[in-house]
Amino acid sequence: MNKILVLFVVLFWHFQAFAALTIEITEGAEGALPLAVVPFGWEGTGVGPSQDIAAIVSGDLSRSGRFKTLPESDMLARPHSDAEVEFRDWKVLGMENLVVGRIQPNGADGYLVRFQLFDVFKGSLLTGYSIPATEADLRATAHRIADLIYETLTGEKGAFSTRIAYVESIPAADGKTRVTLRVADADGYNPQTILNSPDPILSPAWSPDGLRLAYVSFVRGKPVIFVQEVFTGQRQQVAAYNGINGAPAWSPDGRQLAMTLSKDGNPEIYILNLATKALRRLTDHYAIDTEPAWSPDGRNIVFTSDRGGKPQIYRVPVSGGRLERLTFEGDYNARASYSPDGKSLVLVTRQGKSYRIGALQLGSGRLQVLSGGVLDESPSFAPNGNMIIYATKTRGKHELAAVSADGRVRQRLTLEGGGDVREPVWSPFAKSNRRNQ
């Protein structure tokens, strides 16, 4: 009974915030690529678009830590197309790449956003696109442009068009705590309320298609797992068994949820088929088994268990069979999830008296500590595997932070208006349409 109580506390202590998130780079990578993003020209009459697309693109690329963007005040020229570019103006400033663009009216209330990316030293065009947009999706268009530039220059897919889900809580005027599940753009803008509750909201998890969130909420004081449509708000109760219902994790095909249930007396890992409602028990041990996460190929699940005396990470085939312990360094390793390529795990590891974010290389077994906080938790990979978002406690306040997968770039995400933020999880890639020019 004591173990179940301890697990209940571990699963449901993460809650506490409210407003947009502001991202600040606290540590950047050496050798960041110098790049200039020139303010886009407006080719219409009257007042132009409400959003500064170039500033959003520049901010995205700068926050990645891979690029050092040139301040607008240092620019010697403001070209908007290839015909206006003088490469010597940018060579003298030490720029390796240059982005120019222009915005044209498109229909009654739309725009056509054109941009071009150049190699300054070769004096050549690397890529260019024309993207139709409305006033409402100008920020999304800017993120798509940043994704295209990032992919062209690094060979890796950009994740600026993705979103993050997180739980914020803030004391209300009546002395109670207001808890909100939110979804925002990856840069912290456009927060959207998914659920308001007077009770904890825990363990949000994105479906592989990015259209649904699974999470734990409370109904009459009892933890229940729900699946909710992000855009319509429709939600479905999927697990409300006696005892603990926690830690939902989607299978890569979106057809199943792994979860922690104690309905049979002990916290174990179960797999629920969402279509048939068939429930299958995966683990069977007197110890606590919790926090499941699927491998990208859907063949294995990693989870946290104290079956060896201390919390460690184990792996088990989804079909059942022999378990394998994966972590051996330290006396506390928990909350693991796979990198998108399946080659590593991100997890919480105890270092002395501090809980920090670590990356475990599955091939070598090497564990690298990535964060430096006292209480870092809930790590989640970006869908391109380059950044990891997590929750941390700083100056008595819970907020979000991010670190690159190699530990070289660090960011702090601050909530405007105070409050606490926890339980971050990065969405899968967004679907987009684009036209090359």
C-alpha cells in the first residue's frame, strides 16, 4: 500500500501558471553561422501586414543556437529581391547567408509571401519559395520559412512550425489554484486553452498526428485518462479504473495507449487498444512499474521501475517477453522517452541532491548530463531530435527550459504574468503545403 501511495504522489505532484511564453537564449553554440534576414518589402498600397515576418524568421533561427543573426541596425542595405542584392555589402559584414523577401497582396484579404536564401560567398541562390497566407496565419508562414531555411542550411528538418503543450497553474483570487492545459507555438506565442480545472492536470501526450492530446485529469477526486481533440475540444474518457490511471503514452501508429494502472492492486504497465477497448497487461511484478514510452518503431516500451531497489529504466518488447535494464549509473533514473531516431533516451537522472536532464546513448550505454538545475523534470524531444524541452525550478518558481541534444545550447522559457509551468511536451511535425519558386 505504501508503494502505491508513493507512486500516486510521484505521478500527481506536477502541477502549477498563465499567458504567453518568452524564450531567452542563456547559452549558445560556438561557431554559430552568421546570417542576415532583411526586413521583407511590402508591395501593396496602404498599411501592410500586421506581423514582421523577417523578425519572426530571424528570431526562430537565432533561438536554435545554430545561427547568429545580424541586427537590422547593422545592415548596409535593405534588398527585397535577387536583383537588388549586392553581395559585397554582406561579405564585408561577415555574413555567410542572406535572406530577402517581399509580400504582395493576394486576393481580397490575402498575401503572397516570397523569400530567397543566398550563399553570400558564392553569390548564388540556394532556395526560394512563394507561400500564400492570410492575416491570421502570418506567424505560421514565418515559422514555415524558418523551417525551410534551417533545413536548407543544416540538412535537418526544422521544428519551428511545431507546438508545445504544457500545464500552467496560478493562484486565483479566492485562494484556490487555477490549472490550465495549454498549447502554444514552439516560440511560445498563440497560447490556446485546452482545459481549465481546479484540480491537477498531468502527463499530457501528443498523438502522432498532432490532433489529439491524452492527459490525466480528475473526476470527483479520482485520476482519469482522457483523449481530447485539440481543435474541436471534444474529449473521451479512456481509462477510469479503480486506483491509479496515469502516464498515458501513444503508440507510433496512434492506435494504442500505454499507461500505468493499479486496478489489480499494483502499478503496472498496460496497453489499451483505442478502437476495440481491449486492455492488455504488459508487466507483472510486485515493484512499481510506471512512465511508459514507445520506441519509434513501435516494437519496444521503456518504463521506470524500482524492481532493482531504486528507480531505473527498463525496456520490454511490446509483444511481451524478457525485460532489459538500460540504466546503471546513479541511483535514480526515471521518465525516459526515445529520441525520434530511436538511438537515445532522454530522462531525469539524480546527480547528488539535484535532479537533472540526461541523454542515454543506447548503443554505448553512455549517460550525458545536459541540464544544470536543482529540480529538472519532464523532458521531451523536439520532433527533429535537436532540442529537448523540460520543466525546471528557478528561484522558487517552476518554469520551462530547453537544451540542445548535445548540451551546447540552452534556453529559458518565461511565462508572462507569473505563475508556474510544468509538464511540457513537444508536438510532432505539423503538416504544411508550400510552393517552390
